[in-house]
Amino acid sequence: MSSDTSIKVMIVDDHPMVAEGIESILESYDDITVVGTLSNGREAVDQLPALKPDVVLMDLNMPEIGGLTATEMLLEMDPDLRVLILSMHDSPEYISTALSHGAMGYVLKDVPTEEIKTAIDAVMGGKKYLCTGAKGSLEPSETGAREPLTSREQTVLLQLAQGKSNKEVANELNISVRTVETHRKNIKRKLGISSTAGLTRYAMEHGVLQGTGVGL
């Protein structure tokens, strides 16, 4: 049963048998309440305000809105949300792209059922979580590769490089100031830049101000 201390989980997967199986597993834990089982990213975005989950278990390939786009949209709506990707894909490209879109963890669908609970506990504690298979798949490609900016981060970088304040960017993009601050922090981390002047210089050097895109 739900309680004030239970972790509220929303499952987003277009395969009903998979979603129902995960739900039955999670409902066996006293400290987890499944607040919704949805079939695509559009439903997740629409239902987020009503369901108010703490953690979202997100599939990647779904109709209407896929998992990556949905993850970015959900985190703009609620920056405190923890998104765990639950997927059958173990390629480094899938994993690194999911993490760059804001997911806090990546778990393969063939993991032992208790590992899903372990992953949920980890992200609720503010830690990133990669299952063993995902970690092993990612390691060979991690040698100095820079984490790419998401499309939204590129848009925010363009606005910041034009000298706009966080509040001005928030108004321009119709998002909260807090979300802009989160994007700014992530952009600085990914690019290894500590100052706003450095962001502007990077944008000029990579043609962002001329609208040619971020050279990543």
C-alpha cells in the first residue's frame, strides 16, 4: 500500500507484458508504490503532474514520443525527477546518449529482478546507476570521449552566449529559471568550462552564435 515514505514509481513501456511484470515485482516491496503504467512518452508527459512519481522507469523505443525525448521533457517539468532507462539495448551509443539526456541510470531488461530495486534505491540516493552489462558495454568508449550536449542544452547555450540572463532564457524558452540553471550547470560540466565568459567564447569558436550548431 502507498504511504508517505514509499517511493512512487511510474513505468513507461509499450510492451504490456513487460510493464505488468515489472509492476508486479515492484509492488512486492513495502517501500515502493507503482503510481502508473503507461505505454509511451506522450502519456508520461501528460500524466506526470497528476501521478507525481519520484522515479520513472523508461523504455527507449516507443511510439509517439520515445524514451530519450520524454526523459528530457519530464526533467524540464520536474528537475528533481529520477529517470532510469530500462532497455534491451546494450550498445555504448544508447547508454551514453541516455545519460546525456539526463537519465540517472541504465538497466538492461534481462537483469535479475532485484537489481531493478537496487537501481531505484541508488538513484533515490542521488547516485547514478549502471547495471553490470551496461557498464561493461560503455567502458571501451569512455576513453576521453566528451559527453554530447542535448538539443535543449544547445538551445540554452545559444541563449546564454547572446548574453541573456537565466530569467531571460527562462522566459524565452518558457521553462523555469531553475531548469535553466540546471541546464547551465550540465553544459559547463560537459564542456569542462567554469565561467559564463568561457561559454560565450566556446559558442563563438564553434559557430553557435552563427546558428551553425554546436561542434560536438
